[in-house]
Amino acid sequence: MWFVYFVVFIQTGMKITILTFAQTRTQLGFSEKNLDCEPTETPRQIFQRIAPQFDPGKSVRVAVDQEYADWDKPVGNATELALIPPVSGG
Amino acid sequence: MWFVYFVVFIQTGMKITILTFAQTRTQLGFSEKNLDCEPTETPRQIFQRIAPQFDPGKSVRVAVDQEYADWDKPVGNATELALIPPVSGG
Amino acid sequence: MKTQIEFTHTPIAVPPPQFVSKEIGAVVEFSGLVRELENGQKIPGLHYEAHEAMARKELEKIFHELAGQHPCEEIYFSHRLGFVPIGEVSLLIRIAARHRQAALTLMAELIDRPKADVPVWKSAAVK
Amino acid sequence: MKTQIEFTHTPIAVPPPQFVSKEIGAVVEFSGLVRELENGQKIPGLHYEAHEAMARKELEKIFHELAGQHPCEEIYFSHRLGFVPIGEVSLLIRIAARHRQAALTLMAELIDRPKADVPVWKSAAVK
């Protein structure tokens, strides 16, 4: 019984940094935010929770710990979540 | 009769500059030479006259007044004849 | 292969080449400049932003993937961020290779590739 | 289109760009360097010679023909003559264009083309 509580304890209370760029920064109104989240949450769920009006559509990608990732895969122990709208560098 | 002599006079006594480069300079033993020639002479005839041992083969081109030219076309009023062995610049 | 990636908020200064090998036969340098007209509109300049850490990772991936096909000795990449006025360089890439063709082909592919995966954004700037 | 062709017996010094237009979006610079090994043999350098006047004519023809397909604003071409030691630049070409693709393609075609028709010769040098 104590073991189950322990597991829940270490897997909750996670901090994650949200980064936004270009038009997603304008849409969300911030460029960086620290946030509590659960390892079982997906990027889509996290953004639905903090910005219900935001729709990434098909063009905005998400990067988890600086790697392009699946919107619907749990973030696990990630520490950074970045919105990557279509790029246009150079 | 005087007319014929006059024509012959202005069309002879032409001076032409011969230029050689790279291996053709080595083969002919000079890099630049001034020479009398006839407008009716072709580049091939001129080189046969001044360097009978020289064979341009298929790879050496000739330039007449700085334009690639035909080995067997008379040089006319040209003032420069250059041997252009295969190039290798850069 | 030696790679160097820089993001800078000040004008890009090209570092003098310090080549690692006596076998470098070709250096190709590309500079992208901000033009006065963007989609037919006169602009004072462009504004660039990047997810720097991620852009570095993505660039390194691309460099190593492309250099596998077109071997080169050195890639220097510098991208300016913030406001960049007309006529100034927003992107500079220098490639040093043994062979000319490898250097040129790698450059051509590099110029096309970063647009898709490297998180850098530009927008018409109001100074 | 502005073209500038130079042949020089001293090290090539790249002139700073003085672009004619605010619409130049890309500058590509190519440097060809003398390598230590020529056909597997160590050499002290290369020796270059040219029929300069003719080379200029042929280069101008090529520049205008290729620029017809890949429009550009400026071509600067400099070729070193005489002895060029290892690691030094024997050929420098800079192309400025409105568009990146035109600049890069023109450069790639230019690098291949001069070999055939421009009277410049190299030979392994004994210093």
C-alpha cells in the first residue's frame, strides 16, 4: 500500500516549461511559462487545459524536449514543451 | 595591270603574332613570336611553315584574334594566332 | 567534420577560415540578405526569432545527414536574430570541402533544407 | 548585370561587396584552393597561366549566357596566375542575385563551365 503511494508521489508534481514562438506566441499571449503537469498528460491535453481557445490545427507542430513529437503521446518526464508553427528562417 | 599589283601589295607583308601556352610553349620553344604571313594562309599552314615538327593533333585548338577558329580557314587580316591546348584552369 | 553554429543579435561577422586540413580544395560561402521588398511591400527590415537550442540540434542532424552524402570538412552556420535591416546578412553558411562538387551540392541542399525543420521564424518588421 | 574579371599574380583579395541594388537577396562566393596532393603526389603548389584577353572574352560570353537562364545582378571573378602555394586561393567567384536559387545554380554551372573554353592552364609547380 505505501509502495503505490510512493509511485504516485514521484510521478506527479512535475514541472514543465512551455515555449511559444511567432504566431503561437501571439495566440497564447506568452512566450514562456512554467507549469505543473502529469507524466500521463499529452501535449494536446496540456494545451487544452491552459489555453482552451488554442487550436494547433495541422500546421503547428509540438516539440518535447527539443524533438518533434506526437500531440497525443504522454509527455513522460519531459521538461520542455514547445509550439513550433511553420518555420520560415533564413 | 597596275591594279593587280596594287591588290597583291596590300594583301601581303602582313604581320601576325603567334602565342603559345602550356605544353605547346614547351613544344615550340617560344611563348610569343611576330611573323610575316599571307592572308590566304591557314593556321595549319603557318604552323607547318614555322614548326614543321609540331602536330596539333585533335586536342590543340587554334584561336584567331582571340576566338576559337578553324585550323584550315585562311587567317585573313588577323593579327593574333594562339595555340590553345586543353585547358585546366581554376 | 567540424561544425559551428551561431545565433547572434548583432551583425554577422565572418570569422576568417581556419582550415583543419591542407586537403581543402573548395570553400563555398552563402549569404542571405534582407531585401527591400517583401511580397511587393517596402519594409524597413525583417525580424527573426528562433528556438535556439532546438535549432542547433536540428541543424546538427541535417549537417551530418547531408555530409554523409557530400563529404565536407567544415560547416560554419550563423543566423542573425532580432531586427535585421535591409541589405544586411540574415544567414551565412560556409562550407569547406576537399572537392568542389561536394561543397556546392551540400550548400544547395542546405539552403533548401533548413526551411522545413529548423525552428527559425521571420516576420516583416516595423523597426 | 555588372561583371568584373581579374587576373592577378598576387594573393586574391576579396573586394568588399558594393551592391547596386537593395533587391539583392543572396550572395554566393566560391573559392578554389590549392591542395597539397595532386594526383596522389605531394606538391609545393600549382602554377597557372592564361591567355588573359581571350579568357576575359570567353568568360564574358559564359557569364551572359548563364545569366540569361539564372538572372543575377553581379559576377566578380578573380583568377590567380603564376605560382600559387598550397592552401591559397587560385580562383574566387562571387555572385550576387535577387534569388538564392539563381545564385547557387549559376555558381554551380560556372564552376563546371570554365574548364572547357576559358584558356587557363595549371601545372604542378616546382617552386
